[in-house]
Amino acid sequence: MIQREKLRNCHRVVIKVGTSSVTHDSGKLNLLRLENLAREVSDLHSDDRNVSLISSGAVGAGVGKIHFPDRPKTIPEKQALAAIGQGRLMHMYEKFFSEYGKTVAQVLLTRDVFANRLRYLNARHTLLTLLDFGVIPIINENDTVAVDEIKFGDNDTLSALVACLIDADLLIILSDIDGLYSDDPRTNPDAQLLPVVSEITNNMIAHSRSRGSKLSSGGMFTKLTAAKIAMTSGIPMVIANNKEQNVLRRIVAGESLGTLFVPSREPVQGRKQWIAFGSSPHGSIVIDQGAVEAILKRGKSLLPSGVVEVEGGFSRGDVVSIISPEGSEIARGMVNFSADEISILAGHHTDEIGELLGSIDYDEVVHRNNLALI
């Protein structure tokens, strides 16, 4: 297929491996898979490709090290086990990659790196410089310090955000599944593997709520979330089984393995990409149906007259979610007014702004240039 053939030209590749790909069910590191992974990634790197590796497994490695009896249930347990396991995980990566003459670098990220525009750009520059140096970044969420407000919660989402951050040409997610099925194959024997997906439907989301292994934080739902981010940003994504022989080489050679998620023909780029996926909304604005149509169909800004309700507290310049009357998020944007000011302006026309607020700094609640469709 033409979509698969294009993967042969991918130069900058992000590869994500889940907990099940690098650990045994006991939680101990699976050294054979780690060694095979290092060999395959090194081979791609030797083929003059930039490769970044997003690796789960720190918490699982910590579980195996101290024989923790079950999946950690609290943030402190997860942080402590990550602190124990991350060093072991990197030690083994360093060992296996060095056998192929490759240099690796540990990069630990938290959600606030993506929420803050300056930190976002600093992280981008660091990763691109590592790639320019010929180094393979090994990236993970910083579980040791992450808390509810700043954690990713899964490395599927992290991998998609990193792919956007460095303008990757391809995102590969390796797991213990063959790809996306029409239904859960564990409960429906008639479920069919979907080789190509051009649109993520509500039906796909509805059949994707299961979790992966007992030590993982993801599952198919988080992979579809990652796919949505990648596709919207113009990046093809492949989900494939980590047990396939030479899986990475075969994917970039265009072989039909797993599920290929075809990117949008009109991708979100640059600053709007950060607004859409990098930033964390500080609140939300519910708009009427007329405003929905103006934004989605006519490419207009959000004006005060289209605002129905304001939720949360936010300031000028913050990113907020734009919500339809049915409760669906249709866009995100940087607001020109605070939450209190927008509450006063809600439902009024632009020419009333001066009378209601005492001054007119902007005509739009969110200007089109600062608005990204979701």
C-alpha cells in the first residue's frame, strides 16, 4: 500500500516500548527482549536515521528488584519503585547499546515541560541537539517526582507528544498486541485486525477501555489517544507486536505489520500544535451552536456573543478548552480575557466590550491564530 511505502523514507523515528515489552510478568527485566530491542534500534540508527526510544519499565523493574507483591496503588509507592528501577533499566540499556557502539542519554520528562511554552522549547532544543550528536535519547516519564497534576499517566501519550516535539516522521508503539482490532480479541474471537486506520471513531474508543498488563498504565485507549495526537500533527503511527522478529526493520521497510494510523492531510503544526496537545487547559468555555459552526466550518475566531458559560479560573493568555453545547471539546485556544471578564462578556456583542469592561483591548475572546481544533 502507498501509505506503507512512504515509511521507507522516514528519517526521524520515535519508538515506544511498554512495560510488557521489557519485563517479565514477575516485573523483572526481560534481558533477551532488551538486548533484541537495542540491536534493532541500533540497526536503524546505523541506517542514518535519528531514533528516540520511549521506554516504560522503571516501576516494573523496581517491583522485580524488591519483590513487591502487587501493582503499586499509591503515588508514593510508584515513585519509590521508579527510583529503584530507573537506574537498573538505564544500566541495562547502556550495556546493550554500547555493544553496538551506540551512545545513549537518559531524558526524564514531566507534564509541565509540555504545559509551559518556554520549557517546551528548551526540551525540544535539548532532544534535537542529542540527535545531532548522534546520541539515542532514552525517554521516560519522571515517575520519581511526578504527581497527579503533572504526570502523563502513560508513555503512549508521552511518545506522541515527543514525536510532535521533535517533528518526527514516524511513531512506532510496540506492545504485546498485534495492533488495533475491530473488538477486544480476548473476549470476541471474531474480532478482526485493522491494518490501516484513517479516522478514529467513537466505536473504536468504546471498545478500547481495557488496561494492558498488571504493571502497565496504558492499554488500547491510551494508544488511540496517542494516535489521535500523532495523526492530527501529520505523523504516521504504527502499533505492532514486540514479539515479531525484526519488527522495527520490517515496519520501516513498508511491510504490513500491525496497524498503521494514517496522518491528516492538513496537520496542526508549530505553535497551534503546542496549544492543542502540549498545553494543559486551565479551564473551559462552553459555546453555542452558532459559534461551533463559525469555528469549525468558517474558520472564525471565538467572539463574546458565542459564549454560553465559563468554567474554572484562568487568566489572560492561558489555554482553555472550547466546549460544544453537547459537551464535546472541539478546540483549545489562548484567551484574550480572564475567566471573570469572559463571564461578564458572555452573550454580548463585540461593540459592548468597552462599556462592560471599561476598555477594549481585543475584539475576540480567542483569536483564530491562537485557536487549534481538536
